[in-house]
Amino acid sequence: MRESVVQRQLQAYNDKNIDLFMECYSEDVKIYDFPNTLAIEGQEAMRERYHKLC
């Protein structure tokens, strides 16, 4: 069975592998705070935020 992108993302996060984690997202990723406030735009901004967590 082929591994899903969700499983790859979760495994990369648990392994604290920021590079594999970021491969699960497009270059133009946008992350919103509920309900509609843009919090992160683009992989570089996301990498900066999630690097602390991974």
C-alpha cells in the first residue's frame, strides 16, 4: 500500500525532519487562523514557523 501525504507529513513531524515535512506542502502554501486570518504564506514563512516545532 502507498503511504498517504498525511502519513508522510505526520511521520516527518514526529521524526523532527523539517525537510521531509516541508516536502508535503506546495511552494505557495497558505495557512489560516480560524476563521479567515492569513497567518502564513509561502514555504519560507512556514519553514520559519515550523522549524521551531520540528
